[in-house]
Amino acid sequence: MRETLVVSRIPLDHYAELIGAGEIEELRALAKPLQGRSIEMINSTAVGGGVAEILNRLVPLAEELDLNIKWDVMSGAEDFFDVTKSFHNALHGEPYHASPRDFEIFLAYNEHNRTTLPLDAEIVVIHDPQPAALIDARQPGSNHWVWRCHIDLSHPNRAVWEFLEKFVSRYDGAMFSSPEFSRQLPIPQYLFYPAIDPLSEKNCPLDQEFIEQTLHRYQIDAQRPILTQISRFDRLKDPVGVIRAYRIVKRYFDCQLVLAGGSAADDPEGSIVLKEVRREAGHDPDIKILELPAWAPLEVNALQRASTIVIQKSLREGFGLTVSEALWKKKPVVASAVGGIPTQIIHKHTGLLTHSVEGTAYQMRFLLSHPEIAAKLGEHGHEHVKENFLITQKLKRYLALFLMLTRGQ
């Protein structure tokens, strides 16, 4: 059964106050030659995770520019998502021994989706490994296909990458979130940062009353420091490591820890990791483990805005948009120096980078002891996001790419 796509619509002109009317006019000018051309975005889930969240905001803005754009989600059963989750971890460098059956399952579901998805747009953008083999449906010379990789490919499992590379190398281009993620490929490669929507419910300004109500609902004390990590319950986000860092800080500061997140429809490990997190937390009343649905963006917004420090202690990371979300809210962020996080966190300027549980605890203790430095990091972080990681800038890069792909046609 195919997932129902529900997109959020905010008029493009509403962004003028943040980025300037000139930027809006530039977007309209770039889009004009593309009007009438068909574009299809394809990923593996409509709910949960950064890719679905970005497409939820990007597609309606492109539609407002009169682009003929649609967003489709490939279908798959539990066995497919078990395999692709293993592929995902392996591509991030985790140990994995792939079996021939794993590759057979992957190919079978891609073949099935080639019969059910349109795949006839002039420009087809395939997101991440799960639908990569859809390229087999391409008719020679008929349209343009590009592959958008949102994960860290700097040290991939060799067997999994060699399997996927056979498909990726047949695209017209590949997009990566960081130069370190690029691979040796016979096709052009492009740097595409993920982005947040500053006007979405997750990032828009909130009334203080709503923030206080949210804290009260989850029994979080507004009078004591709040350390927060917002992430899927995924081992690569290291929520257990966050708890261990918190326990070190707790020896020196009477603080609380909030671990809030949900799961993506294409991630079967979420419930297992959540149990591990609850076991590690034990009966500590100051550790709040909140399983939030994807339709709770206002609550996530409130928790980030109420936080004293936001954490992102990932072991591997494609980009980690929760970092930009927190920086946009002028929050000091302590995050691991992995994946695309150092692109967002310029150490000691827009936040603090760490490499271990002990380092994470040390940096949090430092910020709790120096609130004036924490505030300055938050201010610098906000400006960094405004300049580099807003959805309007991502839309501009897509428009430029589409213009290049279709030039002379």
C-alpha cells in the first residue's frame, strides 16, 4: 500500500522578510525557463526522517514557481526495509556481511516499483540507496536522472557500495551533503546542503505560554538546566552515549535530560533502540524519554526553545538537520564532529564539537558554567544557518541544477 503524501504550504512571499524580496525575485527568474517541465522526486518514506521533511517543504515551494513537480514514495515490506536499514548502517561504515539474498530482496522491490511508479518525468531525482536501482527503468536518452545521497559515504562497506555503484554510475549526476562523502564516479558530482524551513511549525517563533505548557505536559522543570537531543531512536544517534554524558554533568549541575524523537517508516530498528535507551535510563526521574510522532513539530520546536543546551551526539551522520534547527533558535549546540555536522558547527564559533562521551560532558559543563559564551555561540549559529541552510537556498540550487541539465532543450 502506497503512503499518502501530505505537504505543507507556505507562500513563497512570506520568506521575503527573512531573506529579502530580491532573493524571492531571483528564485522566480530562475524558475521561469523551467515552467512546464516535469520533475519527479522519489524516496522511501513519506513520514519521519530528514528527507521526507525536506521534500514536504521543498515540493510546494517549487509548485508555487509553476514547476510541474510531484513527489512519489516507493513501496516496500518489512524484509525490504530490514535490508535497506542494514545497507544504510553499512554505508556509514558499520560492520555488515551481506548475503546474496539481501541483494535479491533489494532488486525485487526496486523491480516491483518500476512497474508502479510513473518514472516518466523529464527530470527524475532519486533520494538515497533504497530506490537507486529504479534507474533500470530509464529509457536511453529519454530524460535526466540524478541521485541525491543524504548519508555519509566517506567509509562505506565495500560490498554494499560496489553493488550500489553499478546503478549510481548510470545517473547523470550525484548530489552529496559534504565533499567528504563523494566517491570516485564517472558522473558529475554536486554539493547540496540539506536545509530547514524557518517558517515551518518546527522552526517558527512560539509563544512562551505554549513552551511552558509543553514543559508542564512532559513534567520538565523550567527552573533547572535542560539538556536535549532531538533524534530518531537510532544507534547511530547514540542516545545511550548521551545518557552517559548527562550522568557525568549531573555530578556538577542539577540538570535534566530530554531525549525526544520518533521513528521513520523505513527504519525497523527504532523500537529496539528505544528499549535499550529506557534500560540505560533506569528510574532516573530527570531523564525524560519522549516518543513523539512525526506530526508533533510544535512540541519539538518548544522543547528546543526551552533547552539550555542542545546535543547531537551522533556516531555517524549524513548531515544532522536538528543541529541547524537548534542553531536557528539561537541555542548553544554540543555535537559530534562527524558527517555533515562540522559544516554547521564551526568549533568555538557556532557551537562546540566533541569526539567522545567524556568530551560531550566536558563541553556541556563548560557552557553551563559560561552562559555568556553559550549565548554568543547561539547568536553566531543563527546567522550561519540564515546564510547557508535555509530551504530557499536549497530550492535555488535545485533550480540551477535543473537549468544545467536541460540547457539547449
